[in-house]
Amino acid sequence: MLDSLKSLLDEQIKDLYNAENQLLKALPKMAKKASNEKLRVAFEGHLEETREHVERLASVATMLESKPGGKVCKAMQGLIEEGKEVLEQDGEDAVVDAALIAAAQRVEHYEIAAYTSACSMAQQLGATKIVKVLLETLNEERAADEKLGDISSGEVLPATDFAADDGAEAPAKEQRTPRREAPAPKRRS
Ligand SMILES: [Fe+2]
Ligand SMILES: [Fe+2]
């Protein structure tokens, strides 16, 4: 029952606990599917962090005199479902990697939103120890998101820039960059 901010925070923690546990199962599959070495290492590294996140949430639940579990995070189910679509597809390595990153960054942004809300609630409750624990995870989620973004723009997206050899030529580079509209021809008076 949502009769107090403490009970709301408890609900949020339960939701996150389930979300993180769902991720524990999904991340190894994403790592396996990744072709880019840095991406694979990033997924594996975040898997280790995610194990910590689960532990931290359990400790927060204890601090709230509660127990984690008993809730299903439907949003994470949906995000992972979308990620599965990528896992089942074949294609160019870099394009598949880009799709994996797009799915993973959606997950990270969801987590960042959820931990930010939970942090604010704990802050309002004056539960400084809980704030500290949640912030640790929040910072790791932000770092994970940033790392994925860096790998994407630094290596994966540039690697998708292969010339198509099936006759359907990729558009020339200058055509792909949105350009300012050409000025209208001057009228003669
Ligand atoms: Fe996490
Ligand atoms: Fe995460």
C-alpha cells in the first residue's frame, strides 16, 4: 500500500531488484552476441557491476526493514524483449553491434531514471545511508551508458560505413550529412 513515502521507496526498490535480476540473465547473451571486443568487455564488466547492484538493493531493502522480491518489473521485461529481437537477428557485425548498443542504452536510461527517483525519495526521507548506496549504483549506470555511447560513436558506427557491394550503393558521405538549404536564387529586378 502506498500510504507513505517509505512504502513507495520500498516498492521502487522491489521493482529495481527484479529489473536488475532480469538483466543478470540478459547481459551474458548480449556479450556473446557482440562482435566488437570493447563492447563484449563492456557487457561483461557491467554484468559484474549488475551483480553488485542486486546485492546493494537487497541491503537497501533490509535498511527499509523489508525484503526484496515479489514484484515484476514490466518495463524491463519489455526492454529485454526488444533486446531479444536483436539477439535473434543475423547481419553485418557492426550493424548488429549498433543494435545491441541501442537496446542496452535504453536499459541504462531506464535504470538511471529509476535510481534517480529512488535517490530523491531516500533523500527526502533523510535516509543518508540509502542515498549513498543508491548513488553508487546510479553512477555506475551513468558510466556504463557513457561507455556504450563512446564505443558506439568511436568504433561501432564508423565500422558500419562499408560500401555495399550488392549494387545498392551507399550514398556519398556529403549527401548523408544534413546540409543547410541552398539559398534561393536572387531575383533580377
Ligand atoms: Fe544496474
Ligand atoms: Fe545497468
